[in-house]
Amino acid sequence: MANYSKKIMITGGAGFIGSHVVRLFVNKYPSYLIVNLDALTYAGNLENLKDVEGKANYVFEKGDILDEQRITELFEKYDFDGVIHLAAESHVDRSIKDPLAFVRTNVLGTVNMLNVSKQYWSKKGMEGKRFYHVSTDEVYGSLGETGFFTETTPYDPRSPYSASKASSDHFVFAYHHTYGLPVVMSNCSNNYGSNHFPEKLIPLMINNIVNNKPLPVYGKGDNVRDWLFVEDHATAIDTIYHNGENGGKYNVGGFNEWKNIDIVHLLCGIMDRKLNRPAGESAKLITFVKDRPGHDHRYAIDASKLNTELGWKPSLQFEEGLEKTVDWYLSNEEWIKHVTSGDYQHYYEEQYKK
Ligand code: NAD
Ligand code: DAU
């Protein structure tokens, strides 16, 4: 193996955010070896990474974060000095239907990753090592009309998804305090951008508008989320990975709050223009449906610590980012066709098992 200055395992690198993080690290740091470890669940799509597939400093390894033997073998094979852990079950609606899947992957899987890292690095020395856990603002609960989540807001998770992420966050700091594992964590708000699986609000709405299908808005559509362009999340992860304090925690967000219904109207307007439809046409597809059980009312994140301590800030305004996102979906019809038909799940066998 070539002499790399750092060897980093990125878990969940075939997913939405993970693929953007892999791409950024592979291209920005040619002296690093980037190993993408992913189980390729329904959310993992190697077509997201076609452009980095042939790069000398990129490797894909199929594997499950719950598989202690496989993760240990990979540590021995590559001698990692860093882990950026994104692999997770990520969709709140799925967590309501199948909470145990979220406990297995998000809680047990994370503890397994922590444990293998601790075992391997205890033998090698913890100096220069880093376990980066990527978490969510949903661990803080739900806000009323005012206020923001800061890094010291007490945890108050309210869905099986956020409870599983909160639990994993606690284990990360428990491994830091008990075993001296060098960790860093970030809690980010809602991401949007290319390669987003069309079960989440923005890609679902774009896809349904294209196909003239109903746009299901939960409840009255007055729930509020803070939105961040996914490539900005990737640059935040880069900044925190390299400069974050050992044992530190950083909120990441866009200072960009929107009611769901306003986003859907904004998207309808953009899509009418792009698809040459009369103004107001796509909005006729809006359909108010039964609310998500326990639907958190408002998330708003205060990301000022990351800005003042590490100098990170988002690069894009929401309207600009949304326009770019719509353009990406409209010019990547094959991607969306493969994702909705399930064809993307054969890419690994076709490309890697030849
Ligand atoms: P995603 O669902 O798009 O991707 C998850 C990836 O993890 C997939 O590639 C999947 O194959 C992989 N994976 C799932 N279970 C695995 C297992 N057992 N072993 C190995 N790989 C497995 O998720 P995302 O939206 O990209 O989120 C990535 C991370 O960021 C998650 O930890 C999520 O909690 C966190 N996060 C997401 C958002 C958001 O808006 N999407 C915001 C803040 C934080
Ligand atoms: O806040 C960060 C979190 O954002 C991440 O940790 C999660 O992984 C990610 O999935 C996201 O969670 P949300 O539940 O906020 O995202 P989702 O896209 O599922 O929903 C956004 C809002 O839109 C939410 O208020 C529910 C609503 N919604 C969603 C869907 C899928 C609808 O009104 N209709 C829909 O069809």
C-alpha cells in the first residue's frame, strides 16, 4: 500500500451525505487513503460515487457496522487513524414503523464501531487518532416558536430515530470519558442537495412534481426545519475533523428556517418555471395528509460555535441551493429512475464483482 499521510474509514459513504463527504475528502486530500465502508442497504447507492470510483486513494469495502470481525479485519488491513461515522438508518417515518432496526444499526452499530476503534487504537496508542460521529439536531427535541438548540441544550429525543441517535451520542462521549477514545461530534440540521433518496421531503416533492403525482404535506405543513446544502455539511465535517477539539461537540446548521408548506410552494414555483408549466400548475398537486405521529414542531440550530471557533459558514443561500438541487434532479433522470425502480442495488455486483 502506498505511503498515505492519513488512512480514514468513512462509514455510510454510499448514502446521501456520506457520498458528498467521500467525494470531498478523496478529491481534496490525494495524500489520504479513503475507505468507504457501507452495507449497501436500500439507502446506499454506489452510483453516487461513479466519479471517484477510479481514484487511487479511494477504496470501497462492503460491510456492516454491526460485524465486529469484519470491522476489526479492516482496521488490521488498513491501519486507520481516523473514522468518520455516518452509517445509520436515517428516515424518521421508517423508525416509527420499525424501531428495532434503528436500535440495531444506530445504537449497537455505533457501539461496535467505538469498541473496535478503542481495541485497535489501545494497542497502537491513541495519539493522532480521531473518531468522528455525525449526528443530528433531532436529539435536542422540538422547539416552540422561538429559541435555538445550542451544544448545551439538554437531549430530549421524541422519535425512535432521534432516540437511537441520542443514545449513540451518549455512547460516543462515554467512550471518550471512560477509555480516553479521541472523539469529536457534530449535530446537523436538515440537509438537501443532489443524491438525496426520494423518501425525504425535498427529493420526494421534486420527483412527484415531475411525475404529476400528489405532494403529501403532513398535517398543516406548519412544521419548521432548518435547511443546509449537503456540500456545506461536507465542508463543516472537513473543518471539524481537522480542527475540532478532542471531546468537542459542534452544531451545524444553515440559519435558514422554513415551514414545510412554504418550501413546497417555493419548489412548485421553481418547477413550473423549469418545466414550462403555467404558474400555479404544480401547486395544484399539494395534498394535506395525516400528520406524522409525534411530529416535532420546530428545529432551529445555533451554529455560532462552529463559526466563531473554527471559522465555518454555509456558502449558499437556500433559494440558490434549491435551484441547483432541482437542476441536478432534472438532469439526472437515470439516477432517479434507477433509485425508484431498485436497479441501483445491482450496481455493486455489476461493477465490483466482475
Ligand atoms: P442515508 O440514509 O442516505 O445513508 C445511510 C448510509 O448508511 C447508506 O449508504 C446505508 O447503506 C449505510 N448503512 C446503513 N446501515 C448500515 C450498516 N449497518 N452498516 C454499514 N452501512 C450502513 O443517510 P444520510 O441522510 O446520508 O445521513 C448520514 C448520517 O448523517 C446519519 O448518521 C444521519 O443520522 C446523519 N444526519 C443526517 C441528516 C439529513 O438531513 N439527512 C442531518 C443530520 C444528520
Ligand atoms: O434534522 C435533521 C434530520 O432531518 C436528519 O437527522 C434525518 O436523518 C433527516 O431525515 C431529516 O429528518 P426530517 O424528519 O426532518 O426529514 P423529512 O425529509 O422526512 O421531513 C422533513 C419535514 O417534512 C418534516 O417536518 C416532515 C415533513 N414531510 C416529510 C415527508 C417525507 C411531509 O410533510 N411530507 C412528506 O412526504
